[in-house]
Amino acid sequence: FLLAPLLWSFWLLSLGLPHPASSLPEPLLRALVALFVGAEAVNILIGILALRLTRRRLSPLWVPTTPVYYLLGALASYKAGIEMLAAPFYWDKTSHGHFPPTEPPP
């Protein structure tokens, strides 16, 4: 997750935007773009096929949203890294078991 933004920067090549790797020879650059687009297509296809093999059969329309999951994972890893450096003994945990008071049964 920490290196994911570096890999995502290569998507700039497929959009025709400047990137440090733009100085590569043209055939190698085209092969790199084809590799990234092909890898994303295979990733989506595998996700759809995996969903079809489960009993619950979640909607395959959710599979293209996996890049959002990866983005959130990258943000969480950077947050954890910053917290580890800034407050190494702080534990950012989820609170459980806090429920509103209930009325006793009649």
C-alpha cells in the first residue's frame, strides 16, 4: 500500500500526461501502458469470476470499485506511519460496547 501511489503515477502515461518515465523509448512506453491497462482488465475479470463462484453472488458491478479500496488502504497506511512516528504509544482503536441506556423490561 505504501508504494501504490508510485504505481498509480504510471497511469499518467496512458493519459498522455508528462511523467519521468516519458523519456523511455516509444515501443517500451507503449508496452508499459499496455501492461498497466491489461493488468487492470485482468484484475477486474478475476474479481467478477471470483464473485460468481461464491454462494452469495454479490453484484459484479462492485468489482470496478476496488481501486477505491486500494486508495483507502494507501491512506490508512500513511496515517499509521505518521502516527507511529508522531505518537508511538498512542493506540487508535475502535470503541466497542458503547450502547445507549435501555429501559428495563416492564
